[in-house]
Amino acid sequence: ENIRHPYESAIVLVGCGTSGRLASIVAHAFNAVLAKRKKNTPQVFHALLAGQKQGAFFRSVENAEDNFELGKSDLANLFKSKPKLRRAIVIGISCGFTAAYVAGALRLTWENKHYASAVVGFNPLPQQQDDTQDTSLFASALTTARQLAQ
């Protein structure tokens, strides 16, 4: 549905570090495939990379993944740039389920019933340690998601 209505839709990949860089490459590649199928199609796939404005695609930007509010505001700004947006799918990528930037973006999606979200990670949740603010923020965001899904 999102691909058939590119002016009204967005599929957003959100990540930090290598996850965000891969998200950027995947979004670009998927948009290129769609453009070959139908000329003048607006971008459907988008990527948000923590620290992108500071050059994080090409070099490490320390602590960029730790900013929950920046994740929310970057996604909100992307949505504002698509004035006809009616629906979105946001996929958060956080290998250790600790990136506050990703949690912030996901949190924004839960505030609108027309946005769907998913999170991809690789550490089993029980193995998380709740001794850092970042981990607690992400765990809190996932708990909120579970409650909203019920």
C-alpha cells in the first residue's frame, strides 16, 4: 500500500552507526528500484541516521545514538517534509536494543494510529542490562509498545 501511494506514504529505516549507514544504503537502493519501474516517483523509502547532520555517514559521531529527543524530532521533521503524508512504517534498528535515538523515533510513531512500527535487534531482551540510561530508555519504549499493542 505504501509503495502504491508514494505521495501519501513513507517507509523509514532508523538506525545509529553501522545500522544507520546500512539503512541509508538500503533506502537509496529500494528507491532506485522503484524509480526504474516508474519514472518521477517520489521517494518512498527514507533513512534516519543518528548524527547524520554532523557527517555520521562517513565518520563516527560520538554519543549521537544517545539522544532520544533528537530521534523524535528528526522523524517529525521528515514527516513534515511530506505534506500529504497519511501513513508510515518506521523500522527501528538497534543491535543491542539500547539506542535512545531509535527509541525516540519509535515513540513518535505510537502517537499516531496511521503509523506502524517495528524494531529489529540482535540481543535477546533478557540479556539487556538496565544499568545505563540508554538501555532503560529503550526498555521503557519497548514496554510502552507492548502495552499499546494489547
